[in-house]
Amino acid sequence: MVEQALARRVSPLAAGAALDIEGVSHAFDIDGVVLPVLDDISFSAGPGEFVALLGPSGCGKSTLLRLVAGLEPPRSGGLREDGEPITGPFPSRVVVFQDPTLFPWRTVWDNVALGLEAQGILKRERHRVDAAIDLVGLSAFRKAYPHQLSGGMAQRVALARALVNDPKILILDEPLGKLDSLTRITMQAEIASLWQRSGFTTLLVTHDVEEAVFLANRVIVFSDRPARIKADIAVDRPYPRHRGDPRLAALRRHILGLLGLDATW
Amino acid sequence: MSTYSASEIAAIPQSADEGAALAGRPLSPPALLLENGPAVFASLAWVAFGLSCLLWEDLGDWSRTHALAVAAFVIAGGILAVTASGKLLGRFAAGLQARAPWLLALGLFLSLWEVATAKFAWLPLPFFPPPQAIIEVYTDDLPKLLDSVFASVKLQLGGYAIGAAVGFLTGVSIGWSRSVGYWVHPVLRFIGPLPATAWLPFAFFTFPSSWSASTFLIALATGFPVTVLTWSGVASVSNAYYDVARTLGARPSFLVLKVAIPAALPHVFVGLFMGLGSSFAVLVVAEMIGVKAGLGWYLQWAQGWAAYSNMYAALIVMSLLCSGAITLLFRTRDRLLVWQKGVVKW
């Protein structure tokens, strides 16, 4: 289904951008108390690389994604997209959040069209909306409202809403975290296939070690808050990957060990 | 996507007799009576009303008694005819059947009213006019009544439109901009809770005409709830929506027009509804006190001349207009907020 839709896709997809994160630290002010969340984070992702960020809950991974998206400036350090400093949100870096956050007053089509509309190019680029909806397999639901969709469908719409902008960096903030395990497995495969074909750089925050090693070229493991980089692990297996691959299982065990969770393995 | 409207769903059980007919089961007359009981009794009640007009002599001098009786018989016949031809008229007949208990109650009420006023004067007469006296107002005083309706509607529409527009814009600005909120919020706190009618004396000597003064008061009564509700609607829009729009390249104007306002619209409609209610009150008071036209003025005038039937006639028209306005508002809301109806799921 995805392959067919991709074959029909009209607009050429932008290639990925390089992302450099240099000595980024960040903290929140909560009632006058300064709570450090990120402590001197530095890493780079090459164009088209798929990097998974893994770490304990609440360690600041999602905050890092907000900084990459440009929704907030870091307290210190710098972020660059293809060498250009990131100073604010820009549609070349699109986020898919844990909640689909579709606009309930818009139909599926209008939700997906949001980015093109905001950039004022919807009128001449309408076909891109149709292509993105086809890509996630929801052609029959163009006119449906978000309350009529299941959780997995809503997240697919959110994915289409991001992909329609031809992002250079796709930022995935636990996008599959709230889906049931079957839908999750299906969508993991779809994301892998989309990424392989379109070549955007992907940054994925997840709690799921298996998801991280199944999808990513590289897994970066964070410590507890304030987050520091604990390990940067290359996953050197070819795609399409197999979940039962013993090498992946070994990596998973290794990463769980880093997180202090290998007792049951 | 299936889109059953509520009325269609409501119509299903009412067409049970249609189903029976389709199944080829012939309905005998008693069965027909049983199926359509309420409608048949409603028809009888209207016959009773017609008879109650004719059986006794009027105590007063009313010219429309016979005409009213004829109208009652026509309605009774109409109810019966529509019920009998139910299969032909489909939805209309189903609608009538749904309302049959109300038609029955109305017929009984009118009969009782007729007997208690025109025939035996159980209720003291000048104060409680019979139905035919009110009909007489509608036929004989129609031009004046229509002028009053026109004046009221004009005044109300103007004031309401201004109040709603100003309230909406103010609400959005307060909800959006911190500095606007800083200045407007205290003013709103200070002035808003004051009943708009308290401004009457001030308005009538400040404004050049009583018409502009009333427009101002109606706008004030409308504007306050619309402002507050719009503001709270805009303020309660989830930050996640703004984040999504911003990462997709939205500028501030897009965030206001395409995110904040649509998300706040359900609140805005609550404000518009509340504003409609309080503006009616102001309209009537303003017309009673200052404006020399409109239904409020007509009411006041009728009371002054002890023309009680005119008063009741005007009251009925007024209530029809008010409920019509509210129905119109709800229809508009349902049309604009289709997405809110989380009825159909899959």
C-alpha cells in the first residue's frame, strides 16, 4: 500500500539535512526553582540518518526535540540545521507529537493541508495533500472529522500532515506511544519504509527499546534528569530488518543493561 | 460516512404503521383508531373548542367568535385528514403524529379558556380576554402591530449585531494579547456585571436620539457575555494546537484566525446565546421607557388604555419572535459546528 502510494507520489522529496547539537543545556523555572533538564548535550546526525533517543521517562528527551523544532531556544549551546543556526520553528523541521493533536474542526484533508495553507502555497500545491493522504492509506477518509477516526488513523493523519511539507528533518516525539501493539508494529514498518524512500533525517524519541533498535541507524541513550548522553550505539543492520534478528536482540539486551533494566533478560 | 440527522432517527418509530402496511397486514378501523389515538383525540379536542365557541352566547361583544369556531373545525378536520392519509404525506404526517399530544392539550386548553372567559366569565373579564378577542386584535390592529414588530426587530438586530461584533473582537484581543488584557480586563470587571438597564438614564440624555441610546444599551447587554465567553474560549485553546501550527510554519495572524478563533467558536456561541437573552430584556425596557415604537412600546400603550387583548396579542408575538431568534441562532451554530457532533464513530 505504501509502496504503491509512493510510486504515485508527484512531488520529489527533499533529501535530509545534517543536524548538529553543540553543548546544549536547558532548564525550566518552576515557581522560582530552576530545574535542569538537559546537561551539555552534543551530537550530530548526518543527512538521512535515523537517530533514536532513548532514556528514562521525564529525562528531557522531548525537551530536546522542542529545541530542535525551534519551539523554544536553549539556555546555552547551539543547534544547527545544515550549518544554519536554528532560531525558530520552520517547516523543514516538522514534529509528530505523541498525541495526534489534529484540529477537531477540520476534516482529514484540511488537517493535512494545514502546513501548506500556513505557508500560503496551498492553492498551487493541492495535489501534495492528496498524495500525502494516499501515502498513509487514508484516501477514503478525506472528508472525515478527527472524532470519527481511530487512534492509529489519527496518528497516520498526523504523519501525513508532517510529510506533506517535505521535511528535511522529521521529529517524532513518541508518535506510537499511545497505540495498541498491533497498530504500533504496522506503523513501525510504515515509518521505516517511508524514511528509507524519502531520505529525510529522522529523530525519534521513544521508550521502547525494541522500536529504537528496529528502526534506527543509531541509538542514543540518555541518563536520568538532567539528561546526559550515556551511550551512542550504532545499529549496523541492513533494512528491511527482522524483529527476530539475534544481533538486534543482543543490542536490545545491551541497551536495557545501560538503563539498568536487564534483570529479566 | 453516514449522516443521519436527529429528526430522521426520531421519525423511524413513528412510521410503524407504514411498516405494517408494507408487510401486507390490513388495518381494521379500530386498529387504525388505536394506532392514531392521540391524533384522533387531538382532532376531537379541536372540535370541542369549536363547539365551545358556538354552544353558548358570548358575554361580551366580540365579532370573531364564529370565524374562530370555523377555524377550529378546519383544524380538527385537517388533523384527521393528515392522519388518515399518513402513507401519502410521509414525514409531514409523522411530524403531526409526534406532536399530536400537544395538539390535544392545546385544544383542551383553548376550550377551557373559551368557556372560562367568553361564556361564563369565571376569570374576570377585562383582564382575561377570550381567544376571539385576541384574534380580533390580529385582524383589526394588524398594521400597528406589524409596525411595532418591524421597529423592534430593526432595533434588536442593529444593537445585537454591533454588540456581538464588538464583543467578539474585544474577547479575541483580550484572549490573545496580554497588554490588551491588562487594560481591558479591569474595565470589563467594573462595567460588565452592571445590568445594562442601569445605564438607561445615562444613555437617554447622552445620545442624540432614543433610538441610538437603545441601540447602545442592547449592544452593551449583548457585548458583555460575548466578550467574556470569547475571551475564555481563546484563552483555553490548548498550547499543543499552537505548537503544531507553528512547526508547520504558521504566522501569528494564522494562529489567531485559523487556530484560536475556530477552537473558541463553541464558547462564542454560548456567549451569543446569553447575550441574546439579556438583550431582549433591554429591548423591551428601552421601548417601554424611551422609544416611541416597537412591541415594548405597544405593550405599554395597550396597558395604558386598558386594552388587555392587545397586550396579550403583543406578548404572544414577542415570545414567538424571541424563540424564533434563539432557534435561528442554534441552527447557525449546528451548521458551523458540525465537527462537534461526535455522533458517528467508526
